Amino acid sequence: PLNDMTNRYSNLAHNAMAKVKDSYPCELSRLADMSLDDFSKLCPKTTDKTILERIKNVVDDAAARNLAQADLINYIKRLGSTALNVVKNIFPSLL
């Protein structure tokens, strides 16, 4: 019945989110450990260096302060739509 389907999909969604949450600290740490030059190699060549530096600073700060994923997303959103699109390309599991 409907309840069984809802529970099954709820469980699938919960398990998927758990995997994302488990991978977030590792991904964040990996990005924070990169030099700005290596970080910029992950981004499209057309990306403005100022935007890259701002993204990198936010990532480094998030890693240093052990920010939650939602907090990091909010900080990136504040950088604007260009920064958000860049992050979607280099860190898709974040969003």
C-alpha cells in the first residue's frame, strides 16, 4: 500500500543523504587542502580569478571551522550565481 511505498522512498532518500553527508567532510577537506592554482584547474577556464579566490576562501574557512554543509551552501550562495554555478561543476555532491 501507499504507506509501504512512502516508507521505502523515505528510507532510500535517507540513505542517499547519509552517503552525501559522509562524503562531505572528505570532499571539503580535499578542496581546502588544494592550492589556489590546483583549485582553479578544476574550474572552467573562463572563471574569473576573483570568484575563484572567494570560493576558495569560503571553502577553506568552512573546513577550518568545520561548518555544516548547509552553512557552506549559504555562504556560497551569498557569493552570487556565478560562484554557485562554478561550485555545482566542481563539487556537485554539495548542492
